[in-house]
Amino acid sequence: MNFASTHPACPVELLSVASEMFPFVKTGGLGDIVGTLPHALARHGIRTRTLVPGYPALLSAMGNPRCAARFSDVLGHSGTIWESCLCGNDIFILDVPALYDRPGDPYMGPDGNDWPDNDIRFAVLARVAAHIAQGMIDGYRPDLVQAHDWQAGLTAAYLHYDGSVAPPVIQTIHNLSFQGCFPPSALSRLGLPERAMCIDGVEYYGNIGFLKAGLHFSAWITTVSPTYACEIQTPEGGMGLGGLLRTRSRVLTGILNGIDTDIWDPEHDPDVHFPYRLRDLAGRRPNKRALQAEFGLPQDPDAFLLGIVSRLTMQKGIDLLSQAADEILQDNTQLVVVGSGSLPIQRELSALQRRFPRRFACHLGYSEALGHRMPASADAMLMPSRFEPCGLTQMSACHYGSVPIASRVGGLADTIVDANAAAIAGNAATGFLFSPVDAQALVAEVRRARMVFRDPAAWSVLQRNAIAYDVSWCGKAAQYANLFRAVVARARPQLRSDDNVVPLRRDDPSARRAIARQPRPRTRIPH
């Protein structure tokens, strides 16, 4: 499909369906994208209304909402859909207290385990999204639905099995490792027909796969970087879904994420101790001293200060620090880590802080403020991810003048130009990339970066190149807008509702073998 051939003047009504939305509920990049992309799309004639669960933070923020609809029985639950405008976003808030009136993490209870009813919690979200797509709310009928990650994955399946005329669904993958797998006994509770429990339906290795359903029944699939779009079609990166994604490769597009440069602006960022103008490298220096003081590290301007802001998981490669710290923390190098996640990794980081009190520090817990202060202060931001669909940390780092050091995977590879000899000679380098993702390669890359850091003129060139890289939504939102219009045009009423579905038939040996070769996924739903 030629996206560039679409007509920008044609307005599109988009229903976005997601389980998170910045600044109200966020556990990672999903919330950021859902909260910031609508503003960028509006400049391209795409009007977005976002359906999100009625978590306490959203209900308390909605001011004077309008009741858009009430329902008495959606998968056994009654509730209200409130319509409001929050932070400039038009929002439908799905108010079902029995499912969403819970404090803290949207997916896990205080004990750190997934809520046992996560299947019905997010099935109701998808079921209501399907009803809205079919005209549940008076005066509103979207042209297109964008379902984000597994939590909205059943939206396309419900529309398929309803069999009514409905707008097309684009399934967006933010992280393929989070798939939403539940036992087959949940089928009737989720309001799905018995015939859905098959390879051409929602069945996924004997379970019900929310994300699998979205990938199978959607009109188009997007993910958050071009490289990740290729990686997820491989046996290693597909995580059990590579075969399906290969059969649907003709309707799979990778579009890079962006960041909101009004929010990420070092001159007006309220979380930056000493605001400075973009490209003012000298203006960063007092922030470095302030961060060192905040974490009890020596306030040494010559120290090579590394920062990490991340979920503390194996995916992010944070476990490598315990193997590499002795060699990383040499030659006047300091490292500050901010994040929450795996308890074993948190214990490892606490142990490192006790071992290296003047070189290593950590803040164990989510902190949006520190997430902004770090790139304004650290000389370099470290991202040793084993896989990374897109990543936003490297974008904020570049924008604020902190040089990224990252593994050569996914969106990191798409957004960082490695400081090799050719890139340096061409004045194109913006950071450092390494592979494979192991402790030895990580140490070698930190040493390479540290060597350049000791040459202030060379380092300032890297910083200026990084700052010049366009991290905004501008071009990326245009790609989305062109794709959305093309998909809407392709799904005109005269087309059958299943024209965009590529079936995986049991009598198709190549497709069956492609899926069979994939590793079996974990049934636990990570967040």
C-alpha cells in the first residue's frame, strides 16, 4: 500500500483503546505513547478519542464529565462510560468499579502477583470498545480503531464474531513479550463462541491468546520501530508469534515512537534543577553536580556520570550490572540507576550500592521526576536491553544532551548512530551501540565511550549531534496519519469484513510449521 498517496485533507475519527495513559496511569512506554500521540495526530486531521479503564487516578481527574453511555450487562458487569477532556485529550473512561477501582499498579496487586481476574478486566475493555465501534455512543461512530497491546487485543475478535459492519482495527504492538494468555476454560466467560477456540480464532498453544487474536483479526498491524517489525518475525524475536506475523507481513508496519517536545523541554522542565536552553551544553553542568549531590556521590565534574532509568528486568539487561560493575566503575566513573521491577535485581543493585558507595547509587522505585532529571544531568545514558521494541529513554537522552550507550536492537538501533570511525568522520555519530548483549560487550562499550568523554571537543560533537536528532512526533505522526487513511479507504463497506484477515489453516503445512517452530510463551502476564 502506498501511504503517501492518501488524502491528508480527509478527516478520520480514531478510537484508541489502551490500558494506560500518561500522565494518569503509566508503567512504561505504552502509557507515554497513548497520552502524547493524539496531540501529534490532530495536526494531521486525525481526531482521537481514547478509551481507558476507570482507574482511581482517572476518575478523580475527570472534573465535570458527560455520561456518554450506561450498560447493565457487558460480560456480566454493569458500568458507565464517561466522556471528558483531560490534558487536551478526548477520553472515554470505562467506569466499572468492580474491575478497575484498585490502587497502585494496573495489572498487579500489592503482593506483586497479577490480578486473578485480568482476563475479564481487559476483555470488558475490548468488548466495550467493540460496542463503541458499532455505535454504542449516540452521535459517535469511529472510522478506525487502534487497539494497543494485549489488553485491547480482543477488540478485533469481538467485531469479527459479531459479524456486523464495523470499522477496521489496527493492532499496535508495544512489546510482544506481553501477550495476555489465559486458560481455555475462560472462553464462555469472555463472551466468545466455541468456534473461536481454534487456530483461525483466539486459540494459542491450547490457551486463549488476547494478543494473538488481535494480530490475527486486525486489518493492519503496527509496531513501534522498523527494526523491531523485522525482529518479531524471527524465531528468536517472535516469542511464539513469529509464524503468524510472517504470514501477515504484508500488513505489518514499523513506525518509530516520538516524544512530546513540549513536555521534554530542558528550558521549561519543572523537574530539572537548573533549566537550560536546548543545545546549551554548559547549562547542563550544574545539573550534573546537583544529581551527584542528590545521590551522595562526589561532586566531581570530571567523573564520567552514567545514568539508567528503566524497568528493572531481564529484558532491559539490568542484571548485567552485577557482572560488569567492577570494570564499569573504574577510571573515575559513576553510575546512578532509577527504576522498579524484579526483586532479585533490586537486591543486586542494593548490594552494589553498599560495595561502591562513592561510585554507584540507586533509587528503587518509579520516579517521573528523576526520569527527567537524569538525562539533564548524566553524561551518558546506559540502555543494555536484550530487546527493545522502540525505547524512549534514548530519545529524551539525545534531546537533553546526554549521549546514549545502548545495545544494537530494535528501536535503539533505529535511533542511534554509532560512533564508529565513518560516522565520526561524517559528523553523524550520536551515541554508542554494542552487540552481543552480554557483560563483556557492555564493559567494552562503556570503555569506548569513556575514552571519547576524556576528549571534551569530541564529546561535545556527539552531544550536539544527538540534540540535533529529531525525536519529536512530527514525521512519525504523519506516517500514522497516512496509514490510518489508507486502511480506512481500504475497508469501504463494499468490502467483506474478512478481506484483511490472512487465515492460518490447519491444512496449510508451511504456516503450521512456522508457528510450531516458535518457543512456547509464558502463561504469566508480565506488566
